[in-house]
Amino acid sequence: MLPLFRHIATFACAVLLALPADGALAAASPFAGAAETRWRYDEVTAKLPREQAAIASVAQARINIALHHARRLTEQRLCAGNWSPRGSIHRQQGPLLVRQADFNAGPNDNVWFFQTLREPVRLACNGVSRARYFMEMSRHLPAWISIRPAGLATQFRLGEAYTGAIPSVAAR
């Protein structure tokens, strides 16, 4: 029993040491590398305001729940309820606490930054394009999540398509 306790305690300490302290900001930026490499994958980018999640694990849970809910609603609407498989994760970053001045208006401009790239897979929606699927899914996501299907420069947020920089939430 004691070795198991030591193992759990060691793991818990390692996790706590990896989390940024209150007020400390991790240096994070979107994935380094050529854009053409990123475009081969489905991309999810989240910038969750710090006020909505005190720690990284809560931020990750909020992001996962929002994505699952949006996928479920999209599949009901476009795919006759058929589940569309998700591709394997190619790369994932975050959630990391970062300063994002143009994203969150107000005195606290810290956000949890999360980004993932997934292998694109065929949808279980007959006749529905990936762009239409991602557009519909974005309608069901909070404003702090944007998504982009593989092969397109277009990102989707709140049911709108953007080919350049996405306007900040504060400006909306």
C-alpha cells in the first residue's frame, strides 16, 4: 500500500510543478512550422478566458465538453445522428495560460490557450462537405473556440467563415 501511495504522491507533485503558479504566464504561441504542414490537419484553437477556468484541468474539461456537445448536435443535424469518427491527434498544445490582450477585454486578459491538430477522416455524413460540417459545428461552439478543416485556410467561429485573422470577441 505504501509504494502505491508514494507513486500517487510523486505523480501529483509532478503535475502540480508543471502547472503555472497564479499570476505566472506560460510562453505559448501557435504551433511553430510551416502553414502548409498545419493545413494537412483538422485544427481546433481555443482561447478560454481565465475567469471561466481557474486551472488547466478545468480548462481542458470545458474545451472537451464544448467540442463533444457541438459534434453531437452537428451529427444529429447533418448526419442523421451517425457518429463521425475523429482522426488521431497529430499534435496538441495546452491548455497554457497566456496573455492575449486583443481577445478578452477588461483588466484580466489572460486566457487558456489550447490547440490541436488531428488527422482528417471521412465523415459519416453522405453528401456533406467538410467545410459545411465544420461551419455547422462552429455554430454550437462558444466564441472562444475556432475550428478549421484540413485542406482549407478558412476558419469557422460562431457559424461564420474567416479566411484572415478572426476578429476578437471583444469587438463583436
